[in-house]
Amino acid sequence: MLRYVLRRLLGALPTLLVIVTVAFFLIRVAPGGPFNLERPLPPQIMENLLAYYQLDQPLWRQYFNYIGGLLTGDLGPSYVYRDFTVDQLLRQGLPVSIQLGGTALLLAIGVGTALGTFAALRQNRAGDVGVMTVAMVGITIPNFVMAPVLTLIFAIWLGWLPAGGWGEGALINKLLPVFTLALPQIAVIARLTRGSMIEVLRADHVRTARANGLPPRVVTLRALRGALLPVVSYLGPAAAALLTGSVVIETIFGIPGIGRYFVQGALNRDYTLVMGTVVTIALFIVVFNLLVDLLYAVLDPKVRYD
Amino acid sequence: MTGPILEVHDLHVRFQTPDGEVHAVRGVDLEVAKGETIAVVGESGSGKSQIMLSVMGLLASNGRATGSVRFDGNELIGLSPKALNRYRGVRLAMIFQEPMTSLDPLQRIETQIGDPLVFHQGMSRAAARTRVLELLELVGIPRAKDRLTAYPHELSGGQRQRVMIAMALANRPDVLIADEPTTALDVTIQAQILQLLRDLQQRLGMAIVFITHDLGIVRHVADRVYVMQGGEVREHGRVREIFEHPRHAYTKLLLSAEPEGTKRPPPPGAPMLLEAKQVEVVFELPKGLLGRSKEAIRAVDDVSLSLREGQTVGVVGESGSGKSTLGRAMLRLLPAAGRIAYLGRDLTDLDQETLRPLRRELQVVFQDPFGSLSPRLTVGEIVGEGLRVHEAALGAAERDRRVVEALNEVQLEPRFMRRFPHEFSGGQRQRIAIARALVLRPRFVLLDEPTSALDRTIQKQIVELLRALQQQHKLTYLFISHDLAVVRAMADTVMVMQNGKVVEQGPTQRIFEEPQEDYTRALLAAALDLIPVNAAATAS
């Protein structure tokens, strides 16, 4: 098992290198640079800046410098947030994004599987149709519509919740962003759970359990364990996406996570900041896919890694 | 003997489907006395399983049962699942056909067998363990203690069926319903499971209801039999009477459904068509995560065989014996060592490109008439597809003419050309698959269990069709089957395989009448014991 984990992590290194390389050169292909402002800087100052950040060197040397820094854990200075290194920015933003995304993820798993199971047990009846309609709405309404609408209702009209801000992570500040972030995931998980649950409930071994006269509650729980396998494989990428911050949610609710850095960094050609977020997200995806595979082995005895 | 323990009266089962109502069971009456064994026999679609699923309250959600099912005097129809659970798994138990899928793949054996004890008797898991151990020993699972923590995928098919039986017997039921309990198993395992059920019945005194399509089993185990067709009971009575003096035409048909006759031998001096020497197929197991392990399975080990024109060689063996792999290797459908020659031409070193023109003459018909026809093509397209590849010069009209000709040969109506495979029964699909092979006018046809998925009466028709076609077109067959009765009716010579090796080969008659090897004898004993033609002949 340990060997498997190590092998997977080692195997991810080439993948990460490819991602870093492609991202590095892609952002450089984009026209402009970090210091191209609306009012052009005097040539002398520009030259000094480029020299200071070693951006005047040939691209291949910059690339190897960056890789060298990466190996020692140095993500470089931000070109736009001048007083910060990328490392510092991520250190501040990442815990916030993880808290937000993690809570949303847990909420989505709990509510999503419960709703999916509920619907599957009432296939094609009113309860099922109701849940699936709501799920469809959850998937189709984009969060940049859902967020303002919920803000309008709960913050402006009812005045129960704050309209934005992180409030040092106070619970009341988290409710709206967490719920908005979780809603489409709840919908997707509910649909996935329903689909695979309906299939498992028709399986021969569920018929055996019923023939043995097991209580319906036990039959359902046993079936759910098998039905969760497809859901689990969806959770890997979903978790990585949620935990590394949502641009829209963080912007609308004014939350200091790392999601916005990605967009701002890209728009400002803040090369190192973009690279830093890319590396972070890639790492999360690798780790979460590994976790999903390990979770698979826990759920399904046929899967063994040794 | 007091009244019957299980009494079915005027039972109807109806399914609501998008195409309208399907009336699957039409007014069935049936009784089971205490300690008695009855069999409900019929072909697929006769409604035999639906009766017992109604008894157990396990009908599919679009199905509804009306009428009366009384168990020990209590009406079961209309009971809620909760109320039914006073009987299910306690006094009424059921085992199913598919031992591979009928156990929960995610739960340990101990948990699954213990479930009926825990949920009905309120035993603790620890207390249940002792009883589970007893049950495992009762059903003859070796090293029962080590098996407690096993998962279903770690057991063989026969062992899984034993586990199913152990589970069903946990609470000592009064009635055990067995729905095709041995159909998915090899013959030697089949015989063991039937023997086990008979022993257990004598020890525990329960009644058994067998649902089966296999008259051999009925003859072998049951006291009384109900013959079903089209949702109705055609005839019922004591097994001996029914077998010796069947009154209903359908019963007679079923009893004569065993493939009959033998194949006429090929003309002497027929040319050698396909010859294989020392064929060997090795599958390497990718094991270990860093290093490659050298573990390998010899699926086919040093097998030689030769087929003359017009000859049929039957290859028999149980699952995993390598018989299908051998067939595929003969056609170079998978890589193999050894020499394979077609009409004296060595196929071994030809690449797939040079092999392609030869493929026209070397055709295959597979077992699964459901999986081997593309559901998105019409019958005409399926049958004509080979012509597009091998005789690309043909015009559409000429191609259609050839397709019609092939369909006629397999006794299907030409108007079926525009239909899709799902509209056909298993037997009809197998005819389509045969037409697909025939349309190219092959010289050799590999028949890989072509009748195994079919009912006996249909099997007989397909066997007769294949024999007639062979005669007409001087076809050469390699006939792979686990079904000895079918092989006897089809083959000139028989090759018995076990674990990739040839155990014995020779003329069909000699193999069946004077087998030399123990394994062949065991195989024949297990299978022929269950074949009704023999049994009926010796019954008087």
C-alpha cells in the first residue's frame, strides 16, 4: 500500500513537469508583460525592471531558473503585488479557499447522496421528479446568477446574513458562499447517486438480500455502498476544483482566497503568480485523484494495491 | 401428511410495459407438500420464475401478482415487504441462478450468511459466527474457518452457489425455492450441487421447489413436476408418469428435445483443410507494481489437431479448460506459438493484412447471440457486412440477393432484413449469426458454444440446421461446447480438454462409449446422468 502511494506520487512528477512547462511557455506566448501598463513606462525604467526580475534573459534560461526555484520551493516574487512573494500570497489565500471549498464539498456529499438515494427509492414517482427537477435547476443556473439572487434575498431583503466579506472566517459569513458553491455539486452528486443507486437496486445481490428478508433500511445501506463508487470517482476532480478556490464566488462575496489570484494574475501577466496557482491546482488534482483511488480500495474489496 | 405447506391458487402475474400489458402467468395452481421436491419446468419466457418470485414478493416493480399464495395457511399476496419478512429468509428461502452476481460483492461471506440469523433471530455477529461455520461445513466448503473473511470474488462459481445455499438454510426454512441453481455451473459442479441439495433435504426435511429448463435435473431430483408453457401449467404429476406417459403435446416435445442422431462421416480421402501442431497460448499475468513477475497461464498447452474437409471436431471441456482460446488461436485471432496450416499454407507467419483474404473462408459463430450482433445495424447490414469487405465489387442489388439467399438457408424470412437484432429471439439471432458466416461461402466455421445460450427445443433445431448446412456446403466445423449431448450429435471426433491440455481424443462413439481417462469418465458420468434420453430409456 505504502509502495503504491509512493509509486503514484513519483509517477506524478513527470506529469507535473509537463504541466509546468506548458503553462510556462503558454503564458509567455500571450502578448504584453507584467509591466505593460496603460501609460507606458519610460524605456530606461522598463529595462531596469526587466533586468531586476531577470526577465531580460533568454526564455530557456528563465525557464530553468524557474524550475530550479520550484525544486527548492521558491515560487518567485509576484510582479504585480510588489511587496509579496507568490509563496506568501498563496499562504494567505489557500487556507481560506480550502475552508470554503472543503465545507462546500462536505455539504455537497452529504446532501447530494441523501437526495439521490431518496429519489432512487421513489423512482419516477413525485418525490423523485421533485428532487431531480430541483437538481436540474441547481445545475443550470450559473453561480454568478445564484449568488446575487441569494444575497438579495438573505442579505438585503431579510437582512439575516452579511452580503460579503470573510469576517476572519466567521460562520455567518460562510453560509451564503458555501451554499452557493455547494449547490451545483449537490445537484450533480444527487443525479449520479440516483442513477447508480437505481442500477444497484436492480442487481441480483439486492434481490438476494430481499429474499433473505433483511430490513429495507439495511438493504438500502448495503446498496448505497456499491452505488457510491461512481460518485467517488467524480469527487477527485470536484474536490480539487472546489478547494483551489472559485473565482466567481470569491469575487462576488469578496473572499480573500486564491481563486481570484488566478484570474488577476493571468490578466496582469503576473507570470509567477499564474505559475504558482497552476502548480498548486495540479498538485491538488494529483493528490485528490490518489485519495479517490485509495478510497476505492476501502469501498471495493476487489480493488487492492499491493 | 397434513395439508400442503405452500399452495398457489389461480395466480396471475401481469407486467405493465411501454408496449402494453404482458400477462406472464395465467391462472396457475400449484401445491407443495412438506418435505416434498417438486420441479417447475419450462423454457425461457414460460413464466416459471415469475410464479416463485411472486411467492417471495420479489416481482419487478412493474409487475403485479393476483390470486392466492398461501404459506402454511397464511395468505402472502398483498402483504407489505415488512410483513413478508416474517417468512422470507426464515421459513421460505430462495437461491438463484447466477452465483456470480447473487452475492453482494462488497460484503464478506461471514456477514452475508450471518444476515438472516442476525436480522431474524436477533443473534449477535459473534454468536452468528459459530452457526455460520456450521453452515459452511454443512454445504461442504473446505477450510470453512479461513473462508469467513473471504469476499465473493475470491470463491469459484460452485463455492458461491454453496454459500448461497448456506445462506438460504441459515434459519432452517420449510420451503427452499431453487431457481435454475446449477445452470451457470460446469457439469461436474452441477452434479455436486444437486447431490448436496438432496442430502440436505434428507437431513433437514424441507420441501424444495426446483425451477429449471433442464429435464435431466427434473428426472434426477424431483418427486412431482409441473410443465409450463406460455404462463400456464400444461401438465403435472409424478415425474415417472410424466416421463413415461406424457399426455400433453408440449411435454412430448420437451422430452424429445434432446439433440438426436449423429453426423454422417466425411467422405474418405477428403483433403486436409486445417492442421495445427503444438499450439500453445500463454497469458502473462501483469503482477507486482514495480517489477514484472514471471507468472503466466498456459491456456493452451501443446495441442495438435487436424480437420479434413467436411469433418467436425468437437472440443469439450469445462470453463477454463482453454477450449475457446484454442479455437481463437486456430484462426490467429490471438497470438499463439506452434504451426497452423490452412490447405497446406502456413498461417503462422502471415500478418493480419495477408491473412484478411483468407478470413473469408474461415468464419466464426459465437455463443452469445445477444452480444455478437450490433444492435445499431439492421439484419441485412449485419449479414451483408462481410460482403462489403471481401467482395467489395458487388453491387447493392447483388449483395441483397446474396443476403436473402443466406437468410433463406438459415430458414429466416427475407423480410427480416430491415429489422434490428433486438426484435428477434435467441434462436433467431443465432440463425442470423450463422447467416452472417454463410454469406461469404466459407470452407471452415469455428462454432464457439453456438447453442449454449438457447433452450433445448431451439438447440435441437440449430444442431439440425448446422448439420444440414454442413452436408450441403461441405463445411468443416470446429465445434466447441461444454454440452456433451450436443457434441455427440454434431462431431466426428471429440477432443476432451482440461487445464489447457488434451486429456483424450478419438472418434465420438468411442469417447462416449469407452472413455479411457478418468476425467472423461467423470465428465460423462456427471453429464449423462442428467440427460433424459438415456434416463428415460433406462427408466422402465
